[in-house]
Amino acid sequence: MPFLFFNSQQGPATKWYTVVACACAFCLFSFCYLLFYQTDVLVAGQHVLSEGKTHYVGWVGAVLITLTLFLLQRVVFMFTKLSKRAHFLTYFPSMLILTIVTDVSSNIDLGFSFGGWYVAVPILMLFFIGAVWTARQMEPFEPEPASPGVTSRTIWVNLIAMVVMMVLTGIFSNGDEAFHQRMRMERLIAQGKYAQAIKVGRKSQVADPQITMLRAFALSKKGLMGEHFFEYPFVREGKTLMHDTIGNRTILLNDSILATVVKSSRARLDYKLIDMLIDRDVEKFAVTVRKAYPDSIMPKHYAEALAIYKKIAPPPPPKAEETDSKKGKKKKKKKEEEKVVVQAPDPMQLRLDEFLKMKEKKDKPGWALQLRKKFGDTYWYYYYMKDE
């Protein structure tokens, strides 16, 4: 199939290896890059440009775009006939289009624009034409490789150049981590996959109001606000996390989906309690949470906040000895007075004490990293370290 792998004059084995190696590298990179990295960005782009009438499917888009760009490269190869050390140049137009397609603006919902590509594309194409002309003039004088086959310098020069173009594609496309996370969370929430949406950005320190609002929504739908909210970094605008009060923009989700959380009284309560904890108002929180959650099913962050409250709240006044005024008898029997009751220590209070002791060891090397590693997923870390 000369159209796919060679020009009409078939060269030695090294040329064949070079063409096949570059083709495999490009197709593998393009497919994986589109499917595993840029799917959510392309979903947002197609949703906006089609006004929600069509939907981008990850694996289908990756196959079609990769196939189209590979066929474009074969056309360029037919015209340029570059099959030696400059063969990588035949992939330049395909790589350029791949970069432009995945350079979706993080503000695409405010309006579509090609940005600086209006200027960059003509300049880059002039560079490409000049590079191809120069390579065509020099190719007849290139010596045949001393070591034919896969160990040939020709193959590795092309593969290294391909890697450079791949890196440049990643640099100049949309690499906004926050935007990637937001679009992935929106896509999963729209599909009702709340558990998967919660896991997005679990190991990342990137946060913005939109990510925080979406994560809080997914946690509330699974009833896990009090269990996991403070395990993630967050940014709150306004006085509450509720979506309809902070003006956060969404692309794939509409207000009717986000408003479903308001219908649940438990969800509204969790939002209220988390807002109190963000404000570090543990006194008001303690009064509210005890009316709604018994100690036996107290979520993790709520129990951690109550441990702080017990630590900072003033001790209750001692109770006077109770007697039965009507019968004139004491309620407590003599045996009960002599009985010594030993109360087991509260594990949550013990762990809080451990955190506070570790917090005071600021002069210890690696103190901040160790504290974050051990207690970074607790409410205590937010409460005590927010201003440090």
C-alpha cells in the first residue's frame, strides 16, 4: 500500500522502519492524548459550539480525529516525499491542527475565539514550507545509514523530533488543570456518577469556587458532606456553598440539575453545617449538629469539630446533689456512692491532642509536611492552620 507507507520509489529498509515508527508514534500519542487527557475539554467545546444539540463521545472522537490527522499526514507525505531524517516534518500540519483543536478556551462559555492562532498559523505554515524546501534540497546528499533497521540514527532523529512536537502540543493546548477538573466533574454529575465525581482531583491542590461548588454538590448527593469535604482544598465565595447564591458558571449542567440538592432537608442541613465549619463557628455548630446527628452516626468532620468544641468550651458548672424532696430519700444508694466509675478516654479527643502536640513542634525539620501528611484530611488542619 504505497499511499499508506511509501512514495512510488521504495527505499531501503531504514526508510520503511522510519515511516512505520513515526506513524505508530503519532497514532498512539494522538489517540491516548485525546481520549485520556482532552476528552472533557472537547466535550465542553462541542457542547458550547453546538448549543447542546450534539454530544462528544471520547473514544469515537479520538478515533475519528486521529484517523483524519493521519490521512492528512499521508497527503503531505505524498507531496513532500520526505522519508529520511526530515520525515517528521510531514506530521507538522497534523500536530498543529491537533494543538488548535485541543486549545479550547477555559472561558469558551463566554464566547468562542481562535485567540492568537489567527497570527500563529500563517507564521508556522511559512516556517513549515521553508523547512520542507530546505529538507528537500538536502535529502539527496544525506548519507545512507551505517546501521540499517531499528538501530538507525535516521529513525531516532525522527522519533526525537516527534517527541518534541508532542511536548509542544501539550504545552500550547489547554492545560488548565482547574478547567479539566471542572469539566470532568460536570460530565460525571450530568451522568449521575456522583461517586466518581467526588474522586476527581483527590490528590490535587488545585481549587476554585466552581470546583468547590461541584464537589459539595456531589458529596451532598451521596450524603458525604460531613465525611469528606475537608479532605479537599476548597475556595468559597460569599457566605455559602450553595450554587444559586455564589454565581458560579457551569457549562454542561443547568440550574434544574443543581437545584435538586435544595429539595433534600438533610442536604440543606449539611450545607448549613459545613458553612459554619468554614467560618470556624464551632459553638453554633455544636448546638445545631447535636439536634440532627446522634453520636453513634456522627460524620467524621462533625465529630472532629465537636472535639474542638469540647477542648475550647468552658466546663459546665458542678451539679448539686439531687434528692427526692417528696419522699425524703436520696436517689443514689450507698453502694452507688462507693462505686468508682472509670470513663474510657475519647479516641477523637486523644487524636486531637496528638495533633495539637505535633502542631507545636514547628522547629522540627519537615514539620509542615509531616503535619499535612498525617492530619491534612481532618477538619482540625483547616481550623488551626488556616491562618498559618
